Amino acid sequence: MDRIPIPFRKLSPEAIPPSYGSACAAGADLYALSDGPVEIPAGKTVLLHTGISLAIPDGYVGLVFARSGLATKRDLAPANKVGVIDSDYRGELMVPLRNHGETAQTVLPGERIAQLAVLPCPPAVFTETDSLPDTERGTGGFGSTGRT
């Protein structure tokens, strides 16, 4: 599969570029940039810097997800669940990391704090209509498929 070139800028000499943890990883790790350890109290959110800005190509979107190990072992995950980076955004990537646990957690400088996936995202054209095509599910909402 062809790799998508993503130009990036280090906004600080200490910033760590996004990198993949394995050859088949879907998300590139994002790293904390700070002057020292950052404490995130239980039940609180702290906005962490990465020191990186990107130029995501038109027709693509950057999606920032939790790192599974950080979320399951330390209760730390992005507060907005999935961050959306539009292709026209050129500012610093920042991660609002939420402590869902009952004890304070400390994030160290250079620690992996989230992962970035870059996916195709064609623009939609919304067309108003009086009816929509029928489906088996229809208007069934939350839990309507019977699966939990």
C-alpha cells in the first residue's frame, strides 16, 4: 500500500515526530512535549502539547485516537474521544488527555499520548429530500439491532 506523504513542522526542537510502533500499525504515535512531568488529577483533563503541526492533504482527515495501553492500564484517553484534524488546519496538534481513573496520573515529556490515523475523507453533498430509501433497520436507534 502506498504511504501518504504528510509534511510536518517541529515547533520546538524537543518535539518528537509522529512515528509508527510497528510495520502494520494503523496509527502513528503522538508524543507529549512539556518542560517536565505533567500531572493529570483524577477526573480532570489537561491539554498536552506535541510541538508538531501537519499539512494533511486535501481529501483526507487526521483522526486522533486513544492509545489502547494508556487507556486500559492508566485510564488516560483523549477527552473528545476522537479528535478531528481538518486538511486546512496548520496549528499545533494538541491532545486534551482525560484521566478517567480515581488516582492522579503523570505524563512524562516524550511519552506517547495518542495515535494519529490519516484517512480518506471525500466531501459530501447534502441534498434535501422528502423521503429516504428504506433499509432493514429503518429508524431503529440506540440498541435497536439487539446487540450490546
